[in-house]
Amino acid sequence: MATEHVDAGAADTRGVQHPDASSVSAKGYEDPAVLESVRDVLQASVTDIARRLPEVAVRSWVLGPGNVLQLAARAGEDRWLRKRANVPFVGYPLTVGSRVLGVIAAFSPTELSDEATALLSGVADRVVVALELHGIGRQINLQDRAIAASSNGIIISDPHQPDDPIIYASPGFERMTGYPSAEIIGRNCRFLQGDDRDQEGVSELRAAVAESRGCRVVLRNYRKDGSLFYNELTLSPVTDREGDLINFIGIQSDVTARELIQQERDELLQRVENALAVRDQFISIASHELRTPLTAIKAHAQFVERKLRRDGNLDAAARLQLIDRQATQMGALISDLLDVSQIESGHLTYAMHELDLGPLLDQVVEETRAAQPNFVVEWEREHGPFPVRADEVRIRQVATNLVSNAIKYSSSESRLRITLRRVGDQAELSVRDWGIGIPADQQSRIFNRYFRAGNATESGLSGPGLGLHISHTIIDAHGGRLWFESEVGAGSTFYFTLPIASS
Ligand SMILES: Cc1cc2nc3c(=O)[nH]c(=O)nc-3n(C[C@H](O)[C@H](O)[C@H](O)COP(=O)(O)O)c2cc1C
């Protein structure tokens, strides 16, 4: 290497920018442990040169973060250096594997002799061998290969330079974005956002960079060919031993496939939610509209029935009674549909107040006996009030539902038993029938919406399968429990509990 002249004043001992950054394909070496080993080897070498060439000042720099050369070792008298403008020097790059680690240089007050340059060159070679012996070359090569093989992109930026430019981009980043590293070194990474700057992730990044902290965001970024990809960026600050920020490292993963699936799922969910809202609205409107004519049909049927009965036309009166009963059933079905749609949309509301379950159930039993004179309705009720906080209409609805199911699914025996008792701090109602029972393999689905047990359908007993679903929801909302015991051919007992209200 020929002797060069430099302005020794520029050779700032606190570190200098590499004289020709573009000719150095190296990346600054950041691992402090490796840097420490490198410094030890270099110090021994420069001391050796200074001992053999007493007139020269010897220095060695290593490439630190951001391709900035940092002074790593020095030896020899160098006070004269500051006073001189043009100083003859000779320098050798320290290359380990494919990577330039630093430089070793000797400055001389006089022109350097050939022997001196030969000595320096030999020492530089020995330094490289020594570094390799320390395993640094192997370590660097391994790390380089690991980084090169990674499908993630790795970016290092230098926040001490204006606009936090990229100082290193890994091969993975080049593959992910299509930008060769030479095209992007020196630029801020925001160029990947194109015009798509109004992103939540970008604001979060801006804040993280300003506060020198890490963050993880997903960004819409654009490859060199303009195509969109979703970039999951993990940003981490790198600090020195004093905790001061040196660099930012960004690890990028292309999560486009994951994001697109998520978006598709969200869109689908939105479509389903819209369809359900339309359905609920339809049921709600249809129910209200159907109820109005039904009320008129019932009122007129009852009026005409009474008249026919008075006139002695019993056959026609019986037919009108049938119309009235069918209209009542239709009304119940409409109510159930409305209830279910309100449950689905979360709009089923409860008017809660304190009430006594005893008299409420007395009424239900009385009405059942009046409506079903052929049925034996056993009513066993413990003494004492059963105060609960409940929506009276809804609890009556549940009790009536359980009783009418018991009647509906009774087989030959026209009997049912209703009991009300206290169990701890709960009021417990049970309704027992001796009917067809529920097959064991279907019991777990009995409270599902629209579910009907196989033997109920086979027996020709119609129904939409909504009553138990609604009852279960109502009791749940009251903080109670609804359950049953059943055996095919032996009958079922349905129970519900409600917490006794503390007065
Ligand atoms: C190490 C590092 C890597 C970054 N990588 C990306 C990236 O891959 N994609 C991106 O859109 N922004 C990336 N950024 C963020 C931008 O450089 C910039 O900080 C962000 O757009 C917010 O700042 P601005 O409002 O000045 O643009 C990275 C930032 C740092 C420090």
C-alpha cells in the first residue's frame, strides 16, 4: 500500500467517519463482547509496531454501529500529530472473511520507509490471523449466514444522523421488498409506505422513535414493484452501557397471508352480523304486524262463539272455539319468535321487582286445572313466602312453559306434579310428568334453539323448539338455574331455582 497524506486534524481520536463509506461493504460490528476481544488484539498489535518504529504514532479503528469508525487502540507518541497539516501515513484494512472489521494505520513525521510499510502490512496480516484464532471470523460468518438465511428482514438505523437513515439492510429485507440494499442505505424507512401514510402503526412508530422505545406494529408497505404487503415490524432500541441510544433495529416479517385471511374473516363476520340484524328486524316487524289481526280474529271468534252457543248451534260454536284456540297458539308462537329474536340481538329486557313466587304459582296451577280438567295437577308447596327479585311476566312464562310441556308430552297418564320448596337460599320449582321422556343421547341439546327430541317429533307433537331455549335464557338472566332429569318412557322432571331475595 502506498503512503498517503491526510489532514491529521481530521483523525479525531473520538471516532471518524470512514473515509470512503461506499468502498466498505462491511456492516458495523455491534456485539460488545466481540468488540472487546477485537480491541485486545489490536492494542497488543499497535503496541508492538510502536515499539519497533519509535517515531510513528499507530492507531487502529474498528467499524462500530452505523459504519462509524471508532478508535480501538493507539500507541506511540502522537502529540505532534495535532500540530501538523499533512502527515504521511500508511493504512491497512482488517478484513475477516468477507467483512471489513476496521483499519490499522501508522502516522509518521517523515516519509515512511519500505521496511516500515512491510512491517505494518505483516502486523495487519497477523492481526487478522489472531482475530480468526479468537473465533471472531467464524462467529461473524455464522451470524452473517444466519441473517442471510432468515426470511425476516433486518434493518438498522442511525438515529444520530439527520432523519434516522438506514445504515444496514439484511438480504431478507432485500428479498421481502425487492429493494437492493445499495438503493436504500441512507434513506429513512418510511419510503416503504409510499403515499399510504395515514396508518395507526405509523403514528405508533413515530411515538416509539421519539421516545427511544420499542414497539410492534403491522404496516401496509409497498414493494419496489408497487405491490402491497403487510409488514409486521418489531422495533427495538439498542443502547450502550450507559443506556444511551445508539441505534434502532427493526425486524420485519411479511404477514400478508395472515392479514388477508383475517380481513376475509372480518368481512364474513360483518356480513353474517348484517344478515342476522335484518332477520331479527324482519321477525320483530312481522310479529307486531301479525299480532294485530290475530287479536281481532280472537275477539270476533269469541263473540260469535258465545252467540252461537246461546242460539243452540253447538257444532258451529265448537268450530269457532277451535279457531280461537288455534289463534291463541299462533299468538304464542309469534311471541316465542319475537322473544328469540330479542334474545339474539340482546334486546330482551326484564322489569325486575320483588315478588312472592307462591301466589304467582298458585295462579299458574289454577289456570292449568281450569284449562285441563282431565288432568290431575298435584300442587305441593312448602309454607312461607318465596320472595324473589324477578320479572313477573317472564317467570310466569317459564312456569307456564314447563307445565304446558309436561301436559303436551304426557303419554297415557294424565297427571303432573308441581312442587315449590326452599333449598338453602334458593326457591326451587319442579314440574314432574309421567310422559314420553327425553332420550339420553339428546338431553345435552334440549335447551338449544329449534331443537326437538326425536321421540317428540315421531309422536306427531308439533312445536318450533323455542320454549325451553327461551326459559333457560330467562332463568339465567335471573341468576337462577334450569335443569331436568328424564328417562324415556318414565317421564321428566324440570326444575328451576331463583335466589331468595334478602329483605
Ligand atoms: C429501525 C427502523 C425500521 C423501520 N422499518 C420500517 C418498515 O419496515 N416499514 C415502515 O413503513 N416503516 C419503518 N420504520 C418507520 C419509519 O422509518 C418512520 O419512523 C415512521 O414512518 C414514523 O416516522 P415519520 O412520521 O417521520 O414517517 C422503521 C423505523 C426504524 C427506526
